[in-house]
Amino acid sequence: MSSPKPSQGPHLAPALEPMIFSQNPLNRAGHERNNPDWLTEQAHRPEALFVPVWHLNPLILPALQPTQGRDVGWLPRSAMGPELAQWPVVFLGINRRNKPLFAVDVSSLADPEHQGPFANMGQFEDIRGLAAGEDMSAGDLAILAQARALIDWHARHPFCAQCGGETIAADAGYKRICLQCQAEHFPRTDPVVIMLAIDGDRCLLGRQAGWPATMYSALAGFIEPGETLEEAVAREMVEEAGIRVSEVRYVGCQPWPFPASLMIGCVATAETTEIINDAQELEDARWISREEARAALAGTGEISAPPPMAIAHHLLRYFVDME
């Protein structure tokens, strides 16, 4: 397969708007968080706030008024109870009011909504549902995405990939160190390309077998070792739909903490148009017109678009707005 041609041409719409789970407002204090004394001081400040996270679901408080959105369950240290010293804690950052924020993994509790220090405070909710509900701020969702990804990474890496020894958290939760061989391990983010092939006023969409019956979306796949973003787009297009592309263009990205991906949105010019569908990857793939895409986004078409919380929705809107 030949390499994709370099990007050229001014005919595209403006880049994507910031995505859900991005726009994190915190100062992550990367230059300070490897200082244990500084970290201890921050955790014991009267202004310090902690959000309990149970099986990757953060505590969410009920709305004060029916028309108001819900709030993240930020709690003072005194509300966390004596178990705080036993639970895994990660530092998230300093907010604009100079308050240090932490996430606490309370998954060892059996029923925290009804028993223990958080009983009857609120509900532990999945952040995908929170994003779909559209009643939380972009900044709060981004902070919760950060918390979820970090806590999930710690839960998955109790042992060293190099020697199998036990690892412990360090640098405020942004590193793990092996107690046996001293190897250092860092949180990972897996890059994923998600893309539309474009042929004039048509774009290519596909669907997987487990999706709702009318749902179609952009094609996607993980970037492999030794591969550029452009090469990954070209390879995935050939592997999943048999379409060869050129002029790969980056248009935006989205953190996707399920568990730890970065969705890199692209468009590319189709050099071939005959679909050769890989049944292992997709149940179906089809070309749709700009009008069909517009109807899908509006909910009036024969096919349905991904929800606004997904970057695929915004890629499709990007295509609709192209000149």
C-alpha cells in the first residue's frame, strides 16, 4: 500500500469544537506532585476536596432544584471517614479557586450509597450517562474522565510488567514503582484514529453487529507500533472497508476514558469507492450523501448518527458543513 499523500486544499470546514471529556480546567501541578511533602500539605489543607469513586463511578449529588444540573460529590477530608488512609488516592489538580482536588477509589465498600460515610448523599454514576444527560459542565466531565482513567489504570497494574513484582503508586498517582526491580510505570493513553473517507459529496460510514439497528458511525482503529496517524487511517480504511485513501487530514481529538483512549478524528480523500466489507470488523458499510448525513444528525433519516457525546457525531457534522 502506498503512503497517503500530504494534506492539501482549503475546502474543509473549521476544526472540530472541543469534545466532551476535554476542556479540563485544572492546573495539574506536574512540577510539584512528585514532592511528597507538598502533596501531603495539599491533601491536609482545609480547602482540599475529594470525590469518592466506586467501581469507576463517581459520587454525584442530586440537583438542588429540578431545573439545575447535578454536581460532582466533592467532599471535605472530614467527610471521608477514617478509611481514607486505606483507600487509593490520586491527585487531580488545583482548581481556579486554588482548591486541591483528589479522587479516591472506594471500590472496597460493598454498598456505599446506603452504608458507610457516603450513605444517602447521592448516587455513584457512570460518566457516559452523565455526559449523555447534558446537565453537567464540560469542565466537570473532563475532571471525572481524568479521575476515571487514573483509577482504572492503577487497578489494572498492581504488578510489574517487567518482573512480576508488586508495584506501588508514586508521584501523586501518576506513576507506579516496582518494589522488586524498581521499574517505573506510567499511565497509558492508547491512540485511536476515527475517520471519514470522503468522495465528493459522500462519506463512508459503517456499523458493528451489536449496535442499534439503524446506527452508523465513522470507522475507527488503534494506531499500531511504528505507524503514523496518516498511515493508520489508510490501513484501517483498507482493512475494514477496502477503501484506499489519500490526503489524510487531522481535524480534532477527544479523550475517551473507557478505559484510556485518545480518539483522533480525521478525514481523508477516497481514491477508490468499491466497498469490500470485512465481516469480522463491520456488519455493513455504505456511502451516504451530505443530505443523508444531515438528516441522520437531525434524527429524521433512514440511518441514525452517533450521539453528540461521541467525536463521530462531530466528524459527521464537520462533513455536512464542508464547502
